[in-house]
Amino acid sequence: MRRREFEMTEQREIELFLEEASFGFLSAVRQDGRPSITPLNYVYADGAVYFHGSRIGDKMDAIRHNPHVAFAVAKEYAIIPSHFTDPVMACPASAYYKSVLVTGSIETVEDLGEKAAALEALMRKLQPEGGYDPIRPDDPRCIPRLKGVAVLKLVPKSITAKFKFGQNLADEKRSGVTAGLMARGLPLDRDTADLMERYRPHASKP
């Protein structure tokens, strides 16, 4: 059963995560009914998810057969050991993370202007330091490449998210997890503690 306290419904929080992350898994259905899962980079722009790649291959065959797909993005922030809150039982062991599931239909982008905009947005995300000429649909150097590459646009029908950061914990347990994170000091532990506080329910639990 899905824990409602972990559901993220604030659209801007979901968008910020999709804008931050750069990698996800695209799920489609092959013509013979078998599932197809493709790991790939993406960019979220103008309310849609864009991918790029070859015009041929398993992914493209599956999408041409059935454009209805699902796309999952997730980031694990911290493994929470059971001993942070219980010296004996393993039950409290957990993981804190953000995950987003997008379902909808894939469209193949043919307009060179939209292609260029999507690829430029992807480059800004993956190579923010620059070091390349802008991708423009009127640049003679870009036109053949824009025509040759496949750009796919996932138009969302639904976007659901789960952000798990101890929202179900009583105050004493929450303090134990926070103290454990601060003492451990792994690269994302402080960020995890900050997110625990950010998403903390207003009402204290008994």
C-alpha cells in the first residue's frame, strides 16, 4: 500500500527535481508484448520530457508500435541504518529518496526549431560550463545533424512523485535519524537532514 505521507503533490517541487536530475528509465512495450526499458539522459522543458538518440533500434521500434510509455527518475540520498533509531531490530532500516513517474505519449519531433531548442536545453543541463556553439536551426553546420538525430517528446498525461524523508517518524525517531546522519557525515547526509526538516509534517507525532 502506498504511504500517503510520502506523496509529493506540489508541482514546483516535482519540476525542480526533474530539472535537477539528468538520467532516467524509459519503459515501453515491444510489438511482441515484451517490456522494453532504456536508461537515458533527458531534459524537462516547457512541461515535456525530451530525449535524443538514433532513429533506429529497439527503443524506436517499441515507440512506433505503441507510443504510450512510462518514464521514471529517482535519486537516493541516504541509506538509513536500523541502529539510528533501534539498537536491536532491523525493521527501521530504510532509504530516503526522491522519485518521479511520468506517463504519457511519445511524439517524434520533426520541427528543426523545436529540435534545436530541446538539444540546446539538454546541452545546458549536461554541459553547463559551455564550450560549444549554440545549436541553431538556421546554422548550416547544424541542419544536417538536426535532420539526422531523433528527438523524442514525452507529453505527460500524469506525473506522480514520492519524496521519502522520514515524514512518518515520531519526533524522537526523527531526532535519532538526524543525529545519526550528522555523525556519519557522508556526502549527502547533511542534504538529507535538511530535506527531512523541509518536508517535515507541521503536526508533531505522539
